[in-house]
Amino acid sequence: GAGVSQSPRYKVAKRGQDVALRCDPISGHVSLFWYQQALGQGPEFLTYFQNEAQLDKSGLPSDRFFAERPEGSVSTLKIQRTQQEDSAVYLCASSGTDRNTGELFFGEGSRLTVL
Amino acid sequence: KNQVEQSPQSLIILEGKNCTLQCNYTVSPFSNLRWYKQDTGRGPVSLTIMTFSENTKSNGRYTATLDADTKQSSLHITASQLSDSASYICVVPRGSNYQLIWGAGTKLIIKP
């Protein structure tokens, strides 16, 4: 596609529910990143993929967070047993280089609200 | 400590006027500095990426400067338009690391 596409744009979950957020990067982009952005804050790094390999997941806040990119294209961020502190905008970004210093193209984000 | 600080925190100007936003960083080692524009409820959009050797870079009405000696950058917006209302965020990667250090942003409001 023309840009990074994320879905759903908005998700409301009851505490304890599992959620899955999808990211469709720009076609051909090697690198894919997930960020968590709390209200009024800058995005915080969660995890990084180069093709299908998850090279860094050090930013995932707990073992309830899991990300995958099985075919090196679409990625899914899954949050199990959601808690109120998980409420945030989850941003996906992709980059055409494999050196992770290139320009990042962000999606519109998925806004998660946990009640 | 690796930090990126921006000023002012917020700014209100009249349409058509110019403005300059500031960014100071202490990230080391330094490889590049990025300015992003983020509209409310939208993802960040890249305005410029400046490497160590670049002093000035323009993108339409946006001009970014970089002084790697003083570790300062500025973003100058010329002839502001209502659509320029957004948060402008200064971002510095930690060396070649892909983990980005984000500034808190400057919230710019353009009034007619």
C-alpha cells in the first residue's frame, strides 16, 4: 500500500481481555517497529523486526505483550489480559533499510482504551 | 544521560507569521537528528533527517538547522498556515541504535 496501515484505529477492551493490533507496513520495507505512546508523551520503543526476525523485544513492558511478523510483512501486536495501564496509542513504523537508521514511516496508530 | 529537550513547550502565533522551535540534546554517540510533525490523533510524519555533517536542511516552508558542537537544533517555519498546527517533535537515535530518544514536543497553534 501507499503507507503504513494499522487496524483497528480504535479498540475498547474490558480489563482482562486479550487484544490484537495489526500493522501492514509499506510494501518491501524490511524493518518494522512498534511503539507505545501514552497521552502527551513521546512514543516508547516496544520491539523491532528485520523481515520475520524479531531482533529486539527489550521494550515490551511485560510478558503479556507479544509481537510477531511470521512472513516478514504484516505484523501483529498481541496484548493478553489487558490492564488499564495498557491504555495508549500503539504506533507501527516501517523503514526501507536494514540498518535501522533510515527514515521511519509511521501508521496512524491504534488507540487502545482498557476499561 | 541521553536526553532530548525542546522549547518552548507550546507556542501560539498568528497565521502568516514565522516561528522557531528549539531542540537541545545530550545523546551520545550522535548519528542523526530528526524532526517530526504529529497532528492530534495521527502518527508522526517525518519533516527532516539531519546527519552530523549537515548544518541546514529545508523542506518547503520548514528549515532545520543543526549545530553538532553545541548539540542544538532548530526548526524554523516560514509563513505559517493553519494546517501547521500540530506538535513538533525532535528525535535523536542512540548512535546507530534504532531506539529513538524523543523530545516532549512543542505544541504549535496557528490562529487566523
